[in-house]
Amino acid sequence: MEQPSREIFTLDIDGTPTLALQAPNIEFARGVCAVPDFRLDLSEITSDGIPICPADSVFELRPATKEEVVAFKRGVGLALPADDFTFVILIKVDRVKVVAVTRETNDST
């Protein structure tokens, strides 16, 4: 079965290119960015002690530039393999705990 094509998009937060993500299309990527927990998780990440996503932040999603695509691919290449959604932060951030979540199957049935 052929893999569906995926594009890389950049999320600008308050006009700053902040993270890159891969999705089948921009509508899917917008849906991911619209999840309240996604915004909440981003609000807990800081850069020089300042939250990268304050409560009143404006999100703008767009196709990634060539440089952002390179950064995304490099970041994904450095991460642990995962089957789930992946994004790469494009700005300097303070400490971030990286978690890879994978689905486990129960083959005992």
C-alpha cells in the first residue's frame, strides 16, 4: 500500500515561525493546531523564560519554506522513531522534555 503524501507546514505564533509539522494537507494541520491541549502544551514551553504561546497568541499556519523543511527533516532524523504526530520546534527554547508515544497492540486475542 502506498504511503499518502504528506506536506510540511510551519506554525507562526504571533508572527514568529515557531514549529514545523507534517500533515496530509493544511486542513488536517489546522485541525491539529486547533486542539486546545496543543495550545496548552505550547503555553508551557518557554524561550528565555517567556512562554512561546501566551493565551492570546495568534496562530498562522502556512507551507514551510525550504529552510524550515530542512530543519524539520533534521529534527525528525534526531528524534526517536514514532508512529504518531511529530513536530519540530524552530526556535531556541528552554528545557523541553521530549516524549515519544507509540501505540502498543495486544496480540493475545
